[in-house]
Amino acid sequence: MDARTDVKALMLGIGGRARDAALVLAEAETEAKDAALLAMAGAVEAAGPTILDANARDMAAGRDKGLSAAMLDRLLLTEDRIRGMADGVRSVAAQPDPVGAVIADWDRPTGLRIRRVRTPIGVVGVIYESRPNVTADAGALCLKSGNAVILRGGSESFESARAIHSAMLDGLRSAGLTEDAIQMVPTTDRAAVGEMLGMSSLIDVIVPRGGKGLVGRVQDEARVPVFAHLEGIVHVYVDKAADIEKARRVILNSKTRRTGICGAAECLLIDRALLRDHAPEIISDLVSAGVEVRGDADLAGLPGVVPASDADWGTEYLDSIVAASVVDGVDGAVEHIRRYGSKHTDCILTEDDAAAERFFRRLDSAILMRNTSTQFADGGEFGMGAEIGIATGKLHARGPVGAEQLTSFKYLVEGDGTLRA
Amino acid sequence: MDARTDVKALMLGIGGRARDAALVLAEAETEAKDAALLAMAGAVEAAGPTILDANARDMAAGRDKGLSAAMLDRLLLTEDRIRGMADGVRSVAAQPDPVGAVIADWDRPTGLRIRRVRTPIGVVGVIYESRPNVTADAGALCLKSGNAVILRGGSESFESARAIHSAMLDGLRSAGLTEDAIQMVPTTDRAAVGEMLGMSSLIDVIVPRGGKGLVGRVQDEARVPVFAHLEGIVHVYVDKAADIEKARRVILNSKTRRTGICGAAECLLIDRALLRDHAPEIISDLVSAGVEVRGDADLAGLPGVVPASDADWGTEYLDSIVAASVVDGVDGAVEHIRRYGSKHTDCILTEDDAAAERFFRRLDSAILMRNTSTQFADGGEFGMGAEIGIATGKLHARGPVGAEQLTSFKYLVEGDGTLRA
């Protein structure tokens, strides 16, 4: 047996146990799942020191490997972040159980009563990179929705994720639920990812959480359905009918509150009607806040603006950089976003209802916003408790993926000896 | 340029026009779509003689090729069936427009108002075989849901499908909608199917309608997401608490009303508690109706029963044949169905609520039924107007796929200069 065969056997074993666990979880009582979630939250907090030790080892290795400051920040755990993770698990516990919920219920003239009820999907595979907190978020959301999950963390966060996972298993055990509900792949061998992507009879859907490279590989190679999570090339368009003071605050918040999250603004579109009177102050806000503004020809003359190159349109910087372009009204903004956007989150700033309505109707991003910071593109801020990611595909899940979107449904049809004519 | 290159260029052209049409359709008014549907229905009826001529050519070619009686029946059009097709299109017109419907609407403590609204998916590819009516059903449902559709009919029904398609284009034209909304691949070259399965940037989802061979090929090769439509290995389980007279009628209707549809019963499971007193009359009903009953060892001694082989479990006959097995109560039935079923439609006959509840909870078929003929597994009978098929997968669409399930959604988020803290 070579290493390749070992990984295959390992993954088939994990997949088989997940499939069995899914049958058990589909019938698990709400109370048992919620008790396990609360126990998991407590266990994660109790394991704080162990998790911080493991994280320190990951951080040291990351520094040795020369990871960027942004990646190290995503990797870093603190007491606060561990508490945040545990609170996230608790808020998932507090959500209503989606499984068994009746989505629709109607009668037919034939006498049939039809109900459409939520069911778990089955087995979810989550492939992630440097954020160790995905271990807790994904584990909690999958358990809540009655799915078994196979977690495959990246090598950078391996020790941290393993420590978090171990605490989650304590929680499962204490609630009497099978540990196979939340399995973690115990190797960083990349062949394990390849196996997961091909296990279409054992895994029902794969959620990739990470950079372009990972997501691209998953979408190219997967034989299992994927909830696409493309990058967030988030546009903010300031319309001529914007309230400029409001707009300036929203733009700054959208770009600078946290630059490394997928809801951070990456491209500013300014209505040509605002070019002379208001573009200077909007741009100057950003420059003063330390943001590098890469502007098109119309904006190039403003103080602090560096000229944009073609590569700047459609780029996700996740950094203190913003592309900026002048466009001709709502339709110009729509055209630009259709061409360069990633259908994640796009925003219009306007007091004109018709302009907002046109922006909302003509664009097809997972999240369209008006007069609000794009940094609200987040499952927690949407009221979902937590999220497993923000899906940019159009099938099944879209936008923030919480427990409800990790479910499917079935029809229950009842008659009384009803025959079809 | 060889033939292969020609097909590739042809399909890329069709895909590009569909993508453009999808943008137009996404903004089309309900009235325009419904007017086109009504015009299409009228045009299909008006083209009746032309469609029947084309169908006669397909039927003659089918007989020459030695198609089975069941396939010829699926291929055959009559005046009645043409009227049925037109009525189907009219009933789709009469349904509410799913696009733009607000699925959910809530406020957040931050002051944000969030709406979740339905949108079209984009471009749908439908690959089908011998049923020419799919041309009208799929075209109508995709138009209603604001999607562009690429229809790829099989060679057996090619002339009939082309005649129907031509009538549908008349309807689109008269309503002023783009003809690219409903395109039909103008060749029976199988390479066209291969191209469709790989066009992931131009087609958003593929719906295969046909036999095991077609569906298997699509699932194996597709780089585009697929709404799986597996065969209907439909089980009917008679529980010890069944009302036997009711059960006998339901079993007969489930098996014999039409044997060639996917909701037809293929396997009868009898509770062991009924073996001595009631199995003989249940089996005798079927034998008397001309059904070949292939029974397990427990049933083999009954008059007219032929012994089942292993291959009979999990077989979709689509014919006047039924497999029959004795099982140990609800759990025995669940075990059998989990092993051999296709998650399409399965039914329990019982007056015991607890038994029905257990059957409903433990099984995960798209449609679970109680005390009703499985022949009701149909979008029309569910009240959806028509269906593009019955999906057996768990992602996005499941069960009868009508216009609503051909939609996605997006979030519209509104604030008033709202900033994230």
C-alpha cells in the first residue's frame, strides 16, 4: 500500500461513517442537537488554553513560512475570538430547528393533502484554509441542520482546527450524539481533497472556504455538487441623487472597517454628474484614511489618486486599496458591475427610489444593497446566527449560508384510498 | 473545419444568444410573458395538422428502427395530446409569476430591512428523448420563470419537436419577445450534447429527461450542474394496519392505471402480518389484471406468481410487471426501500398514524405518500400547472419541478446610511 492508497482508504472510511451518521442525525431530536451545541460551546471555551497553545504553534510555523500579515491575522486566535466562536455556536443553538419545518401545506381538489417539509441534505464536505473558526461555525451549522460534516482544514491552521475539533467532540459525546457527526480529516495530504471532490456517493455537497486558488480547484475538479463561494468583488455606486454626507460615511465604512472580509468594498463607481462637485471630497476621505485609490482617467487628476490599470477592475484586494471609476448613471454602473463583478454584494447610494429599483432589478448579485455599508454582507448580520460562507452561485444556496440553506425538502402526500382517474 | 468544430461553434452561438436572452427575460413583464404563453398555446393548436404530419414521419422511422411499443406510445401525438399540450401551456400562463415574488422580508436591529426575492436562474438546458411534448412543457415553464432555454430533443422525436418548437416561436414573435428565449438545437449529432454538458459559463443548469442511459451520461460528464432525474423505482408498502379494501384499490391503480410513467408502482412490499390472510387476494387482483407478479420465496407459492430474481429488486419495469416481497413491518419496508429505492416516490398503506409517521420520518424520498395512488406523483396533480420532470436529487429542485423551482433568489438590503460598528 502506497500513501495514495492509504489516503483513499482513509477518506472512504470517513465518508462511510459520515453517511451512517447522517441517517442518525436526520432523526435526531431538536433538544438533543441543541444540548450538544451548548455543550460544544462550553467545551470550546473550557479548552481555551489548549486551543491558544495549538494556535501559537500554527502562528510560529506561519511566520516561518512567511505568511502575509493578512493571512496571519485570519489565522490568529485570541481569548476574545474563542469566546466569539463559542457565542456563535450558542446562537446557532438558539435558532429554530429547520428540520421538519413545514414550508408549504395545501389541499388538492382530488382530496390529497400535500405538505413540503425540510430535511437535512445528508453529508456536507467543508474544505477551508487559514481560518480555524470555520471548524466551529461549520460544525455547528451542519449539526443544527441534521447533516454530517467532513471538515478538511488547511495545513496553516491544522493544529488550531484540531484543538477546536477535539473540544467539539467532547460536546457531542456529553450529549450522547455520534462523534461521526463532525469528522475532521486527520491529514494535511492534499490527496485527501482530491478524494473528497470525487466521493459523489458519500458526500452530497462541498463548500469551499478560501482563496481563489482553492475555490477554482474545487470547481474544476469536483464530481460532487459545490456551493460556489467566489471572491467578493464588491462595488459601491454613488448615484447623482445620493445624500452626499451619508454616502461619504457609508463608503468609508464599506472600505475601511475591515479590509480583509469578503463584504469589504473593492471598487467605487461615481456617477459622472458628481464628478466636479463631489468626487474630490469622496476621494479625499479615502486618501486621508490611508486607502490607496486607483482611479480611472477621469479621476486621475485628483490629489493622492494613482492611475488604475486594466487589472484593477474586478480585483479583490482584501487590503487598503480601492479601484475607482466614473460611470454614466445607474445603467453605466450596472454595465460595469455585470462586466467585472462576482455576483457577491453590490450597493447603490441614492435617495431616488426609481434609481434604486432599477439597480435592484437589473443586477443579479446574491446581495444588493441601498444606502448601507457593504460590510453588513454577513450571515450573523442577516440574523442567521452564523454562516458557513457567502455563496455566489445561483443553485440551492445563495448569499449567507446558514442552517436553513443546508437543508433540502420532501413532499408528504396523504389521501384516503385516493385513486387517479 | 470538421464536423466537430462546426458543432462546437453552433453550440457556442446558441449558448451566447441564450445568455443575452436571459438578461432580457429577467426583466420581462409578467403580462408579456403570459401573453406569449397564450399565443404559444394557440399557435401549437393551430399548427396541429403540421405537427401530426411531422409526428407521422417520426412514427414511421421509429417503426423502421424497431422501437418498442412503449417508446412508440411515448412518441405518438394525437389531436387530444396536442390539445393537452396547449392546455398545459395555458395552465402555466395562469400560474402566478414566480419572478420578483418576495419570499421573506424582515427587519434587523441595525435598522436594515432585508427582502429575499425570486429571480430566474438564467439559462436552462433540457436534454430529452422520445417525448415530443417536453418541447412545449419545458419551453413554457422556462419562459414563465424568466429563463432562456436550450432544448435538445432526441433523434426519435426530432421532426415532431421541431414542428412544436416552430409553433412556439410564432407565439414568442407575436408577443414581441425574443425568439432566442426558446432555442432548439437544430441537429441530432450527439456531439451537441457533449458541448452542452461542458458549457458551464453559458448554461446554468441541465435537466435530463429520459432513460437511465441518457441520465447516467449527463451525470457522469456534466461540468454544468444537473437536476438529477433518476428512474422511479416506486414502492408501495401495505402495513398490517391497512384498510385492506382501500389498499387493494390503491395498489391496482398505482400499478395498472398507466404502467409507463415514472410514478407507476414497481415493487409491492407486504407486511408479514398480512401474509396468510390478505396477501393472496392482493396478489390475485394483480394477476387478474394481467400483471406479471415476481414474488420472493414467501409469495412464490401463490397462484400466478413467478419467482423473483435478485435483479428484480430495484428495477424500473415501466411495464405490466411488479416485484413483490414480504417485509417485517414498517422498519422492514424502510430497510428494503433504502436499499433498492431511487428516492422518487414511495407509499405506505395504513390506518395507523404512528406507522405512517415513522415511514415519513425514516425515509427520504422526494415524495412520500400515504393511502393514495402513486400515480399522483406529477406536477400537474400537485397543482403546479406542468412539470419539467421529477427531480430525485436533494439540491435546489426536488420532486415535481415547476416554474417556481426554476428560480433562484437574491437579497435586497436597504438602510439609511447604515454603518457597521
